[in-house]
Amino acid sequence: MRKSLEGVSPAAPNLLTLAITGLSVAACDGAAWTGPIGVDQSPSGIYTGSFTSTVTQPAPARQAIGVVSEDFDANFLLAQQHYAGILAVDGLSLSGVLIEYSGRQGVFNGFDGLTTVSIDGEVTERDSMFGTYAGDTAEGWFSLAYSETYEEGAPLELLAGIWSYNESSSGGGVYTITVEIDGGGQLFATDTAGCLFSGQLTAIDDRYSAYRVAINVSVCGEVDGDYSGLAFYQSANEVLHIGSDNGQFALAVQLGRL
């Protein structure tokens, strides 16, 4: 995976949940893995939960939501951070290196810079993953709960329509992005900052509600460029999450259907 706007308990848990701040997420507990001992557990799926920092006290939990593809590409959306990278498994053991994009304006993260975060933990297929993360400026624990919405499947034509995201700034301004998607997954979007977005959603596996996404951003200043990442759909609350990056900035947004 690849990595100016105005916008936008001390004990470590045994469960990682990622949910974007202010967003109602419909998550379901999956069935715990019952396969042979020693078999690699797949981390693929949609997850909800939090990353909890131990650098500052009291330890703040950062709510987020994320997806891991069938190729183990990981993409987690948080309120002020975005994580993108690749996970690896060995039996129950989970590891990986993620790029953290910090500082958010509009739908973009990365204005406060990038840092590399290593994760170390355990995963139970179709159930949960948990562990610790550490980087140059970040350290703490994470806990994720698997959501069965991943297994609902969603053909591209189901995503056809108009989607939007709105956000109010502390100064009283409102940021809006409006996205139109056709039956083949092609998208076009504009926002209140005058930026233009065009791109393509591609199904990874029709059994799952996750997609590859490629987006070009233009007429948007320093964040212009080509972004790639993942998208996932939750039918219960009609929300389409897009998380992508270009190595300098991340474009991450949760869209509601109009």
C-alpha cells in the first residue's frame, strides 16, 4: 500500500476496537477461530476499536475504524491520525509496520508529519486482534473487534449513487465533500475548498465488502497527487469508508449516502 483545507484506563484491554469519532458503527462479533493449532490466522476483515497511547497520562483512547484486505493490507481511520501498512501473521502472532499520518485538515491527514509505527500482538481469525504499538513519537496498546459486516459482500453497483461528508470547523465554517459513484465503481467528487477528485473503486472479492481504491486529487494545492488504498462498506448504517495515501498525505473520509 502507498502511503489547504480548513476543516476539520490504565489497564491494557484484551480487545481492539476501532471506530471513527462521532460515527455510529454497526459492528458484530464474529465467531472465534476453531481451526487446527499452529495454522496462520487471517487478520482480514473490518474492525472497530481504539489505539490507546501511553505516552501521555491519563492514557487517551483514540477511536477508529479499519479494514484489512485479503492481502493483509491494513488501513485504519482515526479522528486525527491515519494508519496504513501491511500486516504479517505467524500462527496467532501478528506483526507489521504502519505509517502514521498525523494532523487533519478537511479529509486529509499528514499536516503534522509522518512517523513509522511497529505493531506486535495476536489475532484470532474472524474474532479479534490486540497488542502493542511503538514508534519514534507514539507508544501504546491497541484492541480490535471483528465485524461480520465484512462478510456481507457488496457488488460495485450497490455503491452507485451520491455520497457526502460534512464537518464543522471551530471557526464556524463548514467543510463538505460530495462524491458520485457509478455502477462500475468510477467516482468523481468536489468539495467546498474547490478540490477535484476522480478515481476508481475495484472489488477485491465479491464475498466481502472491501475494495481497492485509486484517487487523483487536483486543484487542491500541496495535497494534489495520486492516492491508493482501501474502501469498505457498512450496509447497516449506509456508510462508505475510504482510506488512501500517497506517501506524504492520507485521504480518509466516511461518506453517508444522499
